[in-house]
Amino acid sequence: MTQILKNIAMYFVGNEFESRDGLNFQDLYDVLLDEMIVSSKIQLKENLKELMAHKIIIEKGGKHTMQYSNTILQELSQEFDEVFKQ
């Protein structure tokens, strides 16, 4: 998992949505652009496709949200960190 994919996934982990409905693409793009995680809509679309292919996030009704709990994603993040440190 690349660092940018991890940053996008960790954004979802760090931001529990009140309704758990997720964010539409434009709102997600605006937030990630402000956080300097992505620099273009094309880049975000490609990264979201990869995260969806790995079933880390899902798209429901035009909004992107997590499929897994925060705890599971945090554990995965720690495992990825350990693998990449080797």
C-alpha cells in the first residue's frame, strides 16, 4: 500500500462520520486537497479505485465510506508499517 493510499484510508479512520454515510467525491476531494493528501481529482479517483479494489472503502449511493471498523484499519496500518520497515 502506497503512502498516499494509507493517508486516504487513515483519513477515514480519523474521521468518524456522524451518519456513517461517508462523503461524496467533491467533499472528500476538498478535504484531502486541504490536507495536502491529493493534488488532483484524477489522482483521487485512481486512489479510490485502488482502495475499493482492496475493499478498504466502499461506495454507497455516490458516497465513499469505510467498510471496516476503525480498529481493524488501525491494526492493518500498523502491520503495513512493520512490513515496510523491514
